[in-house]
Amino acid sequence: MKTLKIPEATIIRLSMYSRYLSQVEERGVQMISSGEIAEGVGVSPAHVRKDLAYFGEFGTRGVGYNVDELQHHILNILRLNREWRVVIVGAGHLGSALAMYRGFQERGFHLVGIFDSDPAKIGQTYDDITVQPIDELDRTVKEKQVGIGIITVPATVAQEVADILVSAGVDALLNFAPCVLNLPPRIELRNVDLSVNLEVLTFNLGSRGKL
Amino acid sequence: MKTLKIPEATIIRLSMYSRYLSQVEERGVQMISSGEIAEGVGVSPAHVRKDLAYFGEFGTRGVGYNVDELQHHILNILRLNREWRVVIVGAGHLGSALAMYRGFQERGFHLVGIFDSDPAKIGQTYDDITVQPIDELDRTVKEKQVGIGIITVPATVAQEVADILVSAGVDALLNFAPCVLNLPPRIELRNVDLSVNLEVLTFNLGSRGKL
DNA sequence: TAGATTGTTAATCGATTAACAATC
DNA sequence: TAGATTGTTAATCGATTAACAATC
């Protein structure tokens, strides 16, 4: 078993291929080539083949890839062949939007709780989930064996929330608060900044002379 | 004037430095070293200096960087030294959450309109913004000289919306719909997928053996 | 001057791309 | 067999890192 280091960009592209294959599947297409996938997601055919080659041989030379099979393989690679239980901490604008966001469910992420410390928010319902007090976070994570915590609280309390999630037993955190979290190395962490995307755009506009 | 190609990762880090400097400014700190910035945002000191070196010499050897000056320079580089007018198209869960999200305002992005085709959503208000019908999108973009459009409609209508925004004159698009948009090359585009962050986490958990 | 920290170079590392042999 | 497309290699390209001369 080779232990090649996989570039993160490869994982992100695999996620894109998988999403594109879902669309293709719906149209009833059976076989697809690396060139078609590449065009569908906006990368090069070599990229598609190289990315897949990290994980095995999924195609047939001269023929292409079976859409269903390839989709199955990619979902396996991404570990989306199971349900992941997640909680959201912070029922503000962003947290509640994520709670209602369908995109997570579609990919196998199941929201089992949303938490806030604000009494005004506790008890509010989003779809079939009710906002619970932070006090109940630890117990819920343990009882429902939550693997992933999504942090949408202000930066000032993000570390505190992260500590609760970690001690309760989550394996991974998705942090939307603009701060650096201090975590034990066993925890997988990703920081997301929504505004940075706009800033890359403005920089690019600027360097093209479009003030 | 050298026309070095700037890595996108550099821009993203500059955005992080800038956010960190905001915090530092509030604490009243005057001078800061590349090492301190690096620790604050979780990168290497060499990275900080290299990233800044693309754009000029902002520090003093043996001393460090003046916090306010450096912040000013970075905001200039990112073109955040002005107000950017944006519209959101799609007043669903994600669109309305982004409409209320404070993080954009803080960085100089000013929301001047939110649009939807659903009569049930038209007229709803978020903070001081009212959801308008799509029919009014073209006129609003032109009148208010909107530079950036944020697309939060379903993938099926994203291209249609993008076309309206482009013909009305926006320079850049931030697309949250999971699809490939076909745009004239003058348009700056960034695609954002919220779910992909979770998928990178699950992949990483998997490759560490934590199923 | 001695100590500190920048700006910059050169070496390393990793990712992308092009090309082609393998093979359906 | 001829045509097509994969899997893989090798070449290119770009980004990160370490190290140090410049200089406050």
C-alpha cells in the first residue's frame, strides 16, 4: 500500500468531479471520458486522470469511465459512503443559514443539533431542528456520536466552543470564526472565510486595471 | 514596474494578515515583526516577508513593521481602500444569510440590493434591504454602478442570472451555485462550494484511519 | 558596536502539463 | 486492425523554505 501524499487540490477537484457526475447520472449517461469530465468542471483532462490515478485504475483504455462506478469510487475516496453527523454551534445569521442549507444533506452530512447561548435564540426551529442551549452541547455530541462540529460563533468565544466540542469527542472542526484555534493534533481543522473570496476578486480586478 | 505573477495563495494570506492586524491594532500595538504576524495567522515568517515583498518594502530592518502603515498597505493591495457595491441574486437560505452577514460590511463590501423571482420572497426585508424582483436587477446594477454580483440561486438558473449581471455591467461574480458558468473573459469569477470544506475534512479523517 | 529583523537569493519541494506507451 | 482513451512517465513550471547579507 503506497502512502503517497495527496495534494489538497486533488481532493477538492475530486469533489467537483463527483458533483458533476451526479448531474451526468441524472441524464442517464453510461460512459464518460476524462475529456468530458474535464470540460464539465473546467480543468484539463490530464488533471482528471492524474487525480484519479492516485487512488487506482477506474477506467477502461479506449473506452472511458463508467459513470456510476466512477461516482461510487470517488464517494468512497471522499468517505461520503456513510452518514456524517454534524452539529452547528452559533445560531446567528450564518449558523442558521447553514442549518437550512440543502447542500450539506445532499452530500451525506446530517445535522443533529444547533446550539446557542442566547436565550432569545434557544427554542427557535430550523426545519426540524430546534436551537438548544450550549449547556447541552457536550451531552448531545456524546449521545449522538457527532463527528464534525461547525463553528459559527463570534471569534471571541470560538476557542471556548472548540474546547467543548473537542472534549466531547468530535474528530473535526469547520471554523467560520476569523481566528486561530489551538487544538490537539488529532483534530482535523478547516478555517473558512467567506469574505476572502470577495477580496481575491477585488485584487484581481485591481491588477487588471479595473479599479 | 515588474509584472510578476502573484500566487493566489499569497492574496489569501494577505487577507489573513490584514484581519490579524485589525485585532492587533485594537490592542494598541505599534510595531510588529514578521514572526509575530506569522504566529498570529499560523504560517511561517518567511511566508509573511515573501508575500509582502511582491508589493514593496514595508518594514524596517532590525525593527519590524508599523502596524497601521502595514495594514494600510495591505488594504491598498487588496483594493479595499474603497467601497465595493455588491448585489445578491437569490434570497433563499444562503442568500439571505449572506445579506445579513456582517463580515462583508467590515471589509468594505456594501450590499445595495437582493433579488429573487419568487413572489413570496419579494418584499421581505433583511436589515435595511428589501428583496426586489429579478426584473429590477438590470436597472439597479446600472443605476448603482454595482461591481460585484453574488449568485445564490439554484444551478439551473445560475447561467441566466449571470448573463443578466454581466450585460448590466458587473466586473466580477461570486458564484455559490454548483455549476460551470460561461462568461466573457473580462469578468472575474470565483466559485464557492460550502460543502467541499466538509469533504476535505472527511477525506483527511479517512486517510488517518478515523472512519 | 551588538542585537535584531528585514528583504532577497538560491535550494528544495511539490504540482501541473504534455506526451506517449499500453490496451480496450 | 484502426481508432480511441486510459494510466504513467518525464519535463516543466511554480511555490515554499532556509539561509544570509543588508541594515536599522
